Amino acid sequence: MDKKLKLWDATMLVMGSMIGSGIFIVSSDMMRNLGSGYWLITVWVITGIMTVAAAISYGELSSMFPKAGGQYTYITEIFGKMTGFLYGWGLFTVIQTGTIAAVAMAFGKFTAYLVPALNDSAPLFQSGGFKITWIQILAICVIMLLTYINTKGLKNGKILQDLFTTSKILALVGIIIFGFILVKNSMWSENMNFGWNAFQDFGKEVGNDLVPTGWKSIGGITLLGGIAAAMVGSVFSSVAWENVTFVSGEIENPKKNVVKSMVLGTIVVMVLYMLVNFVYLHALDRDGIAFADKNRPAVAASEVIFGNIGTVIMAVLVMISTFGCINGLVLAGSRVFQTMAKDGLFFKSAIENNKNNVPGKSLWMQGTWACVLALSGQYGDLLDMISFVIVLFYMITVFGVIYLRIKKPDLERPYKTWLYPITPILYLFIGTAFCVLLVFFKPQYTWPGFILILLGVPVYLFINRNKKTD
């Protein structure tokens, strides 16, 4: 296959897939869970360490298995076809397609700031709680458009990705710079004055029921629950960097460039995220972040920075950001499903490349299912449920680095994990703490994701009913 993605393109794919709508939205819910600027920054630091540690660890696997499919390929090679299939199953049913749907809906909702008629018009269809709105139709059109563009060849998707990712990075840098220059009354001191003990008081104030009965008196444990609940948002905003591994087969010198793009891309994005949160804490008071209109602290901060035109500026930035993010997710995800089809674990028709040398049918299958999720309106609930599962699969993959070092120490490793074994162990420690705390404090975020993945077991057994399973 032609290698058409250079290091720059791969890095743009990492950053473009990460920066979607999350950073503009999730800090509201995080502040409601935490109640303090200190804790908000702390959670973003933890998430940043976790994300970069995973990217560094994945680098070793990407150098060992430099082919299309990425994380699916690593899991399959290390733990067998069934484990790999369960990851791919989760990726197709919710992780990739649900994220595409959610980001496309965010594109529609922020477009409504510029075209209020999108919000004001009556639903096209309504039956009980189910309705189809013009925003959903716009989201579906964007998914279909970007799917179509990507079927026309890798070059088109690459150009779009580079253009939109560069645009949104420059725009974010602009927001950060102007955020510090133009805000006259800084809220930083006030937000930091709440200190480390603000969590419980603010939690009671906003009615956070984070702790099961019987745990109420244990303040430290309660705080850990708040941190885990807040991390659902920061983790969601920081995933999808691994999408670059899905297209390893189309990257020049993948043994070196995949790991470089992952490490460089994740570090830059996490620094940008941190600085954007500094702007929120500088421009808005605690309630202004926690209770921003429609959970959009970015819009509230932009109005403080730029005045009335701030809403329009932020709406345009989020539209650029989400458009580029969807493109990255569409481009990368289809390569995994094509690789699964070659392994006999997905629809056979997804194997073929079209005349433009891209997996056209895989792209359309992914796009169609993402549209169904956008139409159903259930993508938000699904993503809440699946954040836990995404981290579990990250942990399985990072553990694979340690497992292979022990089981197959003689395998060629063109790149070795920096500070091994500290880096993968650090990720596994934070990831385990996050998952265990969520099981205790937010079980509704955990067991549905488990069930969804377990539903893949009978599907796998059905697909392999006439084969010898491994």
C-alpha cells in the first residue's frame, strides 16, 4: 500500500482526533464534581500524565507491529483473536462510531449559535421522547460528507486533516493569548482561594450524590470519587490519539513515525488543554464555570474575553475543531474494520479497497452506523458507559508491553518504552484507580459498558462456529 502520510500528517491526525468538542464543554461538569480550581487543574494534570504514559507505551507496540489496525492488531497479536475481536466490536458499536456521532452533534449544536433557526424550528418527527431535529440532520450530513470525501482517496482526507487541525491549534493558541491579555478582572485568586477542601462543601451545594451510603464520613474517599467522576470528562477529551496506529500501514517509516507522532501530539494537546483551563479559571468564577449556560464554559469565557462577538468566535472555533476531529475519526476507524475483515471477523466486503485505494465499503459501514447513533439520540449515554471500557482496553494494551517483555524478550523492538517499566506501571496504576473508583461511585458508567462488550462474545462464537478458535 502506498505510504502517503508523513510524520507531520500523522501528528496532525493524533492532535486532530483528540481535539474535538470535549475541551470546550467538560470543565463545567468537572467543576461541579470538584468545587475548586486546584482540583480542576490536578485532574487535568493526572489525565495528561496518564495519556502521555499510554502513548509512550504504545510506541513500543507500534514499532513491533507497524501495520494497519493498530490497537486491534496489538491486542490480537498478544492476547489472541477473541480479545482483539471484543475490542473491535466495542470500537464499531460505540467507541469510534459513538464518538463520531457525539462530535457531529456538537458541530450541529454550535452551528445553531450562528443559525438560531436550527434550534428554534420544530422537530421533523416526534414520538414520545424520541425526536428527529434539524441539528441531528446536520450532524448526519457532516458524517456522510466526510465519509464521502475520504472514499475519494487518502490524499483528500490528509489535506482536510492538516488544514483543520492547524486551524484549530492556531485558534486555541489565540484564545489562550487573548484570554490572558484581554480579561480585566481576573478570577484566578478567587478560584484558587477555595483551596483543597472545597470539594465536600460544593458537592453538597450542587447535590452531587457521589458516595454510596455508609461512606459519607470518609472525606478522602469521597474526594477520590469526585476525582474519578471528573476524570470521565477529561479522559473523554483526551482519547482517540491511538487513531494514528489504525493507519500505520499508510505512514512512511511507521516503526519510528507512529511513536513520534503519538508522543509529540499528546504532549502538545495536553499542554493546550491545561492552558485553556487556566483561561477558564482566569476569566470565570467557580459558579461561572460549573453552571455555564448549556455546560459550555468556553462560550462563557469567550464572551468575557471578546464581548458579545465572543459567542460567534467560539462557535466558529468549535465548528472547525469538531469538523477536523470527525474527519480524523472517519479516516482512521475504517482501517481497523478492514483489518478485522481480513482476519475473518467483520463483513467480508469491508476487505476491498476501492479504485482510490481506500477501504470504501468499510468507510460507508462505519458512517452509516454513526448516523444511526446520531439519529437515536443515545450516543451521549453510550459514551458515558463506554469511557470506562476505553480505559480498560488501554490498560490491556499497555499491560501487553510488560507481558511481551517477559514472555518474548527476544522479539525485535525498534523503539523501547521510555523509562520502562515505570511508564506502563504508572499508567496501569492510575487507570486501575480510575476504574475501581468508578465501579464504586458511578456504577452507571461501568456495568453497561461491560455488558456491551460481553455481547460481543456470542457474536464472536457465531462468526467462528465453523473454525477452530484460538
